Amino acid sequence: MHAHKYKVGQRVRFFPRAIAPSARQEEPKAYFERYEIIRLLPNNGTEFQYRIKACSGSEERVVTESEVG
């Protein structure tokens, strides 16, 4: 069985799905805001999910594993 790739407390960048994977490689990662993993969520049937919080504010969101890095 697979496990979550990231851990609670780990800082990641959020890459919205609206941004094509090829654009993710071309854009500097500094362009995207940093977030902290605050909760591991179950698999949505396709991939694991996470609850993340912006390091620079109080914004929180649920994202899939492919949207963070």
C-alpha cells in the first residue's frame, strides 16, 4: 500500500491544476506561495490529499498530492 509522500509540518509549494505540468517546470518555483502541510487526508480514489495552510497568512485549502511539491 502506498503512503503519503509529504508529512505534517513539511513546507511545500502549491501548483494549481489550472497550470499545465509543462508550465510548472518552466516557471520558477519561487513564483508560487509556500504552504505547510497541516493534515494528511485519505486517498480520494486516485491520489492522497492534504490540508495545507499558507505560511504568509491564514488561507487553508485541500489539495491533491499532484498539486504540491
